[in-house]
Amino acid sequence: MNRPAVALASAAALFFVLPLAGLLGRVSWGTLGADLSSGAARDGLWLSLVCSVGATVLSVIGGLPLAWVLARMRFPGRSLLRGLALLPLVLPPVVGGVALLSAFARRGFVGARLYEWFGVQLTFTTAGAMLAETFVAMPFFVLAAEAGFRSIDTRYEDAAVSLGARPFTVVRRVTFPMVAPSLAAGAVLAWARALGEFGATITFAGNIAGRTQTLPLAVYLQLESHPDVAIALSLVLVVVSLGVIVAMRDRWAV
């Protein structure tokens, strides 16, 4: 019984290992430093860092109260709200980009007002790339944060209230320390997802060097003209993603 299971598990593991082995085999190790220090690579790395960190901050700002409402409040339509908040997890990223265009493009029902009232245009801008990354990254934070809020034993909060603690004090001294590991895990996952975002970004913000060309987009562009650079950047994304998964393993393990 164990042997067939081990054989199937080994085959499944090889399915993931072989492509990565192929990638490592194509890396030009002798010119890796030069490839990563090329202009396109530097611009992509820097822009990805800026956009992914910004997307993570926006995910935390918007996702924290949303996760708290989903975990602690009972109201009609809560399941629908949760479904909408987590929809980008399963939605094709390019469809997310089209949806963002419909809402936030210059002629979108929100974007038109932003441009008319404030002169703000999000499409084909760094802010637009950050917005697209936030759209696909925030659900990861919401999922982790909601699970964290649900795991808290509310009796500790009730005890603090019974002892005269004010709501802010309860949050600061009781709730936040207990949920902080889940929030940190969610933020890291959101950052990693934002760093690797491609479809929504290229659809909504375009692929403009120095403005919206993040690391995944740079890989796509460099693949035909400078494959060594594309492979070097792919290696960076693989290393970062694998590091995040390994670091977060204890947060997922039951």
C-alpha cells in the first residue's frame, strides 16, 4: 500500500522539480552578476520592490478591517462579501486587469471621475501597477488575517473588558499580540504574490520600462532578446518565492 503511494508522490514531486532543474540548468552562472546588474534588470527589480511593498501596505490598510468584519460580525450577505474579497484568488489575472480597466481606466466609471476632478490617471502609471498588484495580493492577507481573528479565544478580550480596559487598550494589549503572527504571515504572502503578479499588471498598467515594467514583465520582454537576463530574473523570483513558502510552512502546517 505504501509503495504505490510513494511512487505517485515521487512522480508528483518530479513534476515540480524538473522544470526548476531545467531553469537552473539554463542559468549562465558566469554572467549572472552582469545579467542582474543590466539596466532592464535593475529597473525591473527596483520597480517590483516599490510596487510590491506599496501593494502590501495597501493590502494591510484595506484588508485588516475587512478581515475583522468577516471574522467577528454576523450580517446578511457576509458570505457574498467574503466571496468577493477572495475572488481574485481564483480569477484569471488578465480578467482582473480587464475589470480594473472597466472601473479605473480614464473612461471607467471611477477613473473618469478621478481624472475629471483631480487630474489623476491610473492606467499606464506606477500607481496603476501598484493598484493591480493590490487587487491580486489583498485576498492573501484577508485570508490569513481572518483565520487569525477566528483563532483568538475571545474570553481573553472579555476578561480585559471586565477589568475595565477600554476598546483600544483591548486591541493593543490583547487582540493584536495574539493575531500578530497571522497578520505578519498574511503580509508576507501578499508581498510575494504582488512581487510575482503579471496578468493584471500588463493588462491594466501596460509594460512600460521604468514605469510599469515590473520583474515578471521584464522576464517576458527579455525572453526573446536577452534570454540570459530573463533566466537570471526568473531565478530571483524562484528563490524569493521558495523562501517565502519555506518560511511560512509553520503557519500552514496543522
